[in-house]
Amino acid sequence: MSTGMYAAVESSIGPRKHKLEDEVEVSQTLELATSVEMSKVSDEKSQEILGKLQERHLQNKPLISAMRVLTCQFKDKDDNVTDVSSSIVRLAVGWMPILSWFPKLSCSTISADLIAGLTVGVMVIPQSVSYAGIAGLPFVYGMYTAMVPMLTYALFGQSRQLSVGPAALIALLVGEGLRGKLDETECPAWYASDQSKPQSSMCPEEYIKLTVLTSALVGVMQITASFLKLGFLVSFLGHPVISGFTSGAAIIISLSQLKYMLGFDIPKSQYVYETIGNAISDIDQTKIITLLLGAACFFYLILNKKLSQKFKRMKPLGPAGPLICCCVGTLLVWLIPALQDEVAFVKDLPSGLMPFSVSDWELEDLSKVLPTAVSVCLLGYMESIAIANNLAEKHGYKIDAGQELFALGITNLAAGMSSSFPAAASFSRSAVNNSTGARSQLAGLLTSMVMLCTLMFLTPLFYYLPKFTLAAIVMSSVIPLIAISEARKLYAIKKSDFVLWTVAFLGTLFLGVLMGIAIAVLVSLCIVIHESARPQLTILWRIPGTTMYRSVKQESSGAFVPNVFICRIGSSMYFANASFIKDTLLKYVSDLSEVNPTEYMILEMTPVASLDSTAVHVIHDIVADFRARGMHIAFAMVGNCAERTMQKAKLTEYIGARWFFPNVNIAVHFCLLHQSAKKRRGDADTGTITLTSRDLRRQVNAGHEVGISNDMHHDCTMVCVRLAEDLPLMLSDISAAFGNCGITIVRAQIEAFQQGGSKYVFFVKTIAGKGKLSRAAIPHLRKELEGCISCRGFSGAFSQPSRVMSSSSASEKLAEEASEVMELDNSPNATGNLYPGRMVL
């Protein structure tokens, strides 16, 4: 989940650490080990494990889980009071983690959290003021957002190092999403003007009402989603599209601050080309002093960040950089009166607690803020859960995604009640909180207290705070979000992902923020639907000399079985993909009509976890269609759920139970027996094929084969030599062939067959490189081994298609000819099973 945010998270916080207790070379261990005993878990422990898994299964069903939370069932009425109280305590601790971590605080934890909380508090003051401007709100509303949400999250959140409050991306979504949403009755001054200025500056009170309503709606959405277990929805946003959107949004944020750096007003626009065009057209109005001071602040912040990361002694200066800029800038404007005419500064900030804003909620405006609320809800949760998971893994604790979504919902609902815009986790502040040693949510409580003191007593100090300083802080904060290096990486890994990144990036830049995220969501959903509606159909072939069937893409040296087509269906079958599967299978059969005409199709159903009614109808149509063409379909490794669905739909009865097999190899053998019976009896066109007991006792022999695979072992090449007849000294000939090819044997296995013949399995390496054989060396080795077999003068055919051979003696033939026949095949009412002991999957 939230993979689109991980690149930015790791750039701010650092990569995750994966520790191995015993870093031992696996290959060496496997070679040294002689045997490993397989034990079993006790019955009591097995029941306990089963109970845990079933409990998790129920929790993954939101409606059942909600009913279990709200319903208490007790066996003993005398224990009702105790059970109810314990259930309430567990529920309260689950919803309010402060009840569990606060009593466990120690002096060392309090000391560490005090340092971290004060450090982040110093850092968040200038950031909050800057981000309020991005959202189109008065600067003080950023301070409100930095205090109440941080306090609320400390009560309900699980992450010990997460810093929640104003975030640049969320502020941008709010500012662009609510642009122009006030109607003429709410903001008549804007409609009477040339509309060059934003509504937020001309009708601030009405705009603030929309903002707090957005916060409240985001909170309600996130709380509802937590109860319904809908956090998985963010997984539908792929990494390339989120990375592209984030990069485009970061550029838009930076350009929105350009007017404070250049010193003249640039009409605010969510389109990059308009902002750049307006800046270029009025470039002659640039105030050199403002530009120089702003550039100096910007480069100082970048340099300060790099030096604090590189040198340990300068580490405390990293989070203090923005505050240092603010202090220096404020002193310059205050001490040099001439700058007050050249530089824009903050001026008055109201002191005191934030106003209570529930009365500002106007429910009739819900339709206006709904698109913005949905995008903020989605992106805010993705951003927060990505950072929280990263921090939790670093410190060895777990984050419950549902509880985290609930905590963010309560946080934003509280923001809506306290004149704050929507809040989310901050990359930079969370990184500072972590690096300065935060151990619990107490650090967040202390940060909110710093903001409270600032609001109560320190706001007059911000009067001369220059806006170019705030612009430099914003621009330096969002630069890490521009993931151009990620685009290059995607281009090298997969070109289609690079195209998705580019679409989201350019869509955000040239179509606007909300349209950009809409395109990102749409593209992600299209990918999900496309992948789901077009499941992978894997063609299988046999590794010569073995009973293993592998993908033709995975195994480079396999062999097809004549007139038998084997395919693995790569996902569950349902209404969206069933027709595609049918059409693709028909195309495969048509393509093979000349080179290897299909008489039998085997469908390997291991990945098919479930079937719906549409899939049942499609399977019925496939079987009927193929039978009309004189072909037959067998099913291998059908799962429990799929088998039950087929039985309820009487599909198993229609197909015939004998056409279901526990594995592909048995299915292939049955098809070859069936084909042999058809050819011997000459009744291929009668519609009913009879197999006697003699047919069922016939054996499938693959003849002489040589199979070579690089995919069956992690460190060695597997060579399998199957002989239809035994011959002395064959092992020495094979060893000589290996020597001629520069190959050493690591391990060998020999298996003799009851009906005659044997199988040799060798795990080999090259003598020179001590590794697997190259692709160029495999044909040479095959030729050598086939030459060894040919020189021995075997009577059996070499490398011929699998054939059916009888194991019955001559004395048994007459009795078997008179035995009772069994009708197999097209008759759905036929009974009997070729493999009565098969496992039903």
C-alpha cells in the first residue's frame, strides 16, 4: 500500500533496514546439510493457530467485524459485568492508544520526547505559516492546523514518530480544489470584479467556511472508511502515477511561491504554462532586492540541510534552518526601514486560541467540497500511512492500517471543528522527529504545546516576517518530492510504467491539480481493470525426462505433448475475464491447427480461487464447443471453492468426474490412454469411447529423453536422462560426456522403473565458473548425451513423442478382452474413476 509515496519517504527518512540474524550463504548450507527432520505441530497448538487464522479471516470482513465489536455474547450471566468492563477497556485502548503508552512513560523517554517535540515545534512554526498561504488562507490558520491535529493524533494515533499537521500537497489540493467554488450570493465582490484575484482574498470568511467544512467531511470519510475496512482502496493507485502526480504538484507549489521571490504579483493559476507566461510577461517588474534575499534564503536552506545530513556536529541546525531564516529576515526588515517599502511581509497575526467553527458548517455546500474532500482523504491517508509504516519498521513495532485511518479521521474532524484546514503527515517534520530521538506520541503533544504558546504570546513577533522567507521555506521543502530520478529508474525497469508516470506528471502540470489526480486515479483503475480482465494464460510444456510441467517462458528446454495443449489460468474467473479466457483458448487452438492439432486441452486451475455464474456458463460453453469439434477438456488441480461451485452448478456432472485430476501429469497420461484407445478401436467419431480394464492398465512411456533445466535449482543445472531400457556402463558414458563439456557433478540420483528402464538426475556446475551452464553450452551437452545413448544401440526410439505401452502379460490378454467395459468420455452419466484414490482439491 501507498507505494507511490515510498520514494519520497525514503528520501526524507531514509531506507528501511532489513536485519538478518544469521547471514549465512544459503547455497553452502544446503550443500553441507545431509538431512532435515520434518516434525509436526501438536494438536493443541494446531487448533490455536487455526483459531488465530480464522479470527483474522473474520476481521477482514468489515460487516461481520463491526457486528462482533458491537455485539457481546457471554456464556455465564454472572460474569457479564466483568466481561463487559474488560471489553470496554480493550475497545478504548484499541481506539485511544494513549491509554496504553502514557502509563509506561519513563524519565529517559520523556527527556528524549521533550527534545524532539521542541525541535519539531520550532520547525513547524514557519512551515505552518507558509502552507496556509498555499491553501489560500490567512497565515494564522496554518498555526491552528499545526496545533489541534497534532494534539488529536497524539491521543488516537499509533505511530510514535509521526508528525501530523499542515502538509504542502494537502494545502495545494485544498487551495486548487476550492478555487471558484463560492457562488455569486456568497462572494458578490469577486463576480463584480475582473476575477483576476482569488476568491480567498476577496471573500475570506466565506472561503474559510468551505475549508473547515472540507476538513470535517474528510474526517467523516476517513472514520467511515476505517470501520468498513476500506483502506485497501489506496492500493489501486499505482506507484508510477502517484509519483508522477506528486512531482507535478511539487512544481506547481514551487511556482505558486514565485511571486514572493520576484516581488510582484502574479495571478494565481493551477496551470503551469499560465503561471510561467504571466511571470515572463511582467519580468521587468522584478524587485532585485527581494529576489536576491529570497534566493539567499533558498540556497541557505538547501545547503543547511545537506551539511546537517553530512556532518554530525551540524545535525541540530537542520530542523532549525527555517526558523533561522525567519529570524534573520524579520530582523532585516525591522532594522532597515527602506526594506519595508520593497519587501512584502506578514504584518498582523491574531493572538489567542482558534475560534470554534462547527457553526460555520453549511451542509448545503457539501456538493461543492466533495471532490476536494475525496482527493484529500485519499492522498492524505496514503502519505501518512507510508511514512508511519516506514518509521514503525525502523523501530520494530507494527501499525494497524485501520486504526491509523481512524486516527486521521478523528484528527481531521477535530480540525474542522477548530478552524483548521485538512491535516496529514509531513515528510520533513516526521524525519526530524525521528532523527532527534522521539520515542512516543508525547513528542507530538509537546509540539502542539509549543504551537499553543506561540498562538497565545508570540504572534506579534511575526509582524515583520518577510514573505520571501516563507516562499523559500516552501520551495526547499517540496524539492525532494520532484522525483525525476524515479522517472529514469522506471524507464530502465519498464517502459509502460514510465509512460504512466509521464501521463500523471504532465496531466497535473497542464490540466490542473484535481484533474491531474483524477487522471492518475483513472489510469490506475484502468490498469487494474485491464490486468483483471485479461489474466495471464500460461502455456505449459514438459521438461523431458521428468513429470514436471513448466511455463514455456520460464523453462527454455521443454517439449510439447503431441495433440495435447496444456494451459494454466492465472486468476479467478468472473464476469469480466471469462469471455477473454474463452476467446484466447480458441485462438490458441486455431493457431496450432496445422503444427500440432489439438485433440485434448488440459486446464491447470491452481490459481483459480473462485468462479462466478458467468464463469460457470463460459466453462460449459467451452466444453460443449470443444466436444462439437471432436476435442476434449480435462481439468487439473481444481481448488476447493471452484470445485464446490462447479458441483452446485452441476458442471462436474456435465463434464464427467473422470476429467478432473490431481495434477497435470496424471491428466496427460489419461489423455494419451484415451487417444490410444480411440486409435485402436477406430471409434473416434462415434461419440462414445470405451476403455476396457486392459486399457486402464496400460502405461505411458516417454521413451529415451534428455532434459536440461537451469530453473529447477538455485545454484546448479539439472540434467535428467530417462532410458526406456537398462544398459551397463551407461553411467560412465554420461560422466565422460560431462567431462568433455567441462562439467562437474554436484549430486546424482538414479531411479529404476518397475516396468524396465531408469532415470538419471544430475545436478551439475561448470568446472571453470562453478555456476550454471550457459544457454550456449546446453545444446552442446544435449548433443553429447544423445550421442552416448545412440552409441549404445537402444532398440527403443529416441526423442519420440510419448507413447502408450502395455504392462500386461500375454496370459492376461484373453481374460482382459472378456472383462466388463467401462464407457468413458462424452457420456455425462458414466461412472467410475481412472484414479479412485485421487485427492479432491
